[in-house]
Amino acid sequence: MADRANFVVVRESGEYELYLSRFGAVGLDLDLLAGPAGALSMVRGLRADDWWLDDALCQGAALLDLGRKVLMLFAWEGPSTVMRYRAATLELLREAWAGWDVRWVYDGPAELRTYLGLDPEKVRDRAGDTLVGHLIDPGDEELTDPEPMAVVVTVGSDRCYVVANVSDHPIREGTALLDRLAGGPRHDVCRAPAEGGVHVDPLRRRVGWWTLGASAQAYEMPRRWPGWTVEFWQDRWDEHVRASHGRFDPPPVEGGRALAEVRAMADRGRDS
């Protein structure tokens, strides 16, 4: 399967160039650590293409606005989507792009088109069904992986579930998520790192959710939870930790070590 990515360069005039890479989503965040000049050279070495990938096919993207000095990016995989490397990767990007406004994109290519003043519906895949991962048993070996593909779902103060993060974010299921969880395998506490999460407060009818990647229609989730208050925490998993009353307790992030390891990843990528 291709790891397709779109790259957009906005000239000082406001006109934009669109590029397509069939494998550019892999290592996109590390490639951008080359800074503006290196990234611009890389992007303009790709094939110019007018194909905007839709929010089902686009697995990563970056927009470089040369006039306003704005960098927008998202990826489905890479150190920026790993809990222990997230903050370090963004810190190094802001260091490499000093003087630029570095923004993570949560709504995929539609958010890039909105930024450009284009119709976001052109890249919406509203016809497809929501495809969510299976519920993971407490003893599943996936949870022993240092970077499990998992989304943590907590309900109230006493229920915890883990969903395989292999397709859509479970927040997209709306209230049907609660029906699917009923009778599913419960975890006493989830101590594994995660790529996203949901906390449901049934008494107050409130939902909070977060992701380290991007989720199509991210800012439209209240429509899927009618009658509920939905709060999008973006990448702030600490909000989930507080709300879950101890049911989600991921390992602490070692900031210095994470910075060193992300730098090493970027160096290996440049040397290969």
C-alpha cells in the first residue's frame, strides 16, 4: 500500500504549487527537520500534480507558506505520532523552522484547503462507512509494544477499554461507541502509551477526545454526538489522564532522551 502525501508550496504572491508523493508520508516529519531551504528543495524535487488526495487516501501532508512563514503538517505515522516523541519532534521542528508558525493539522487535507480559501468538501470522503478497530483484550501482546497501535477509551470513573488504532478514530462512531463497548473486554487501568483517546462522562453527557494524528472531520464530531458536549483536546492526552480518574496512566515522557532519539532518527534518514 502506498503512503501517499500531498505537499503544498504557497509562493509570496499567494499562488500555490501542489505536489504528490506516493511514498512521502513515511518520514514526512523527519524530512521537515531539514528546515525551510532543505524542505523546499525536497518538495520541488517531487512531481507537480493537481491531484488533491482525499481524507481517506491522504496519509500525510505539509504546506509551506513562504510569504506568511507558516508550516502546516500532519502524518499518520512517524515520531510526531508517538506519545514519547510527540513533544520532542514538534520542538525540533520549531527549532529548525525558527521564525515560522509551525501548526499541526488535525483535519487532514481539508484543513489545508480551508487555509488556502478552497472548498474543503472537494477532499471529503463522506460516502464511506466509519471503520473502527477491534477491542483489545487486557492480555494482548500488542500492549507490550513500546509503541502500540491503540486508542484508549474510558467511561466514567470505573471503565477502561482499548481499541486497535488501525482505521478510524472511535470518536467517529458517535453514541454507537457506547453500545459497542457494552460487554467488551475491560481493562483495570491502561498503562500503555496510546495514539489517541476518548473519555466519556455519561452523567454530565460530556465527551473529550484527542489524537496524535489526524481524523477526518475532526471539528465536526459534535454532530455525531447529538445532545452531548464534545471537547476536542487535540494532542493534550494529559486532559484524558486527569478526566479518567486513574484509568489511563501512560508512562512519563523523558524529554531529554526523546530529543536525542528524534535527532538520531533524522540523522539516520539523511545518511541513508
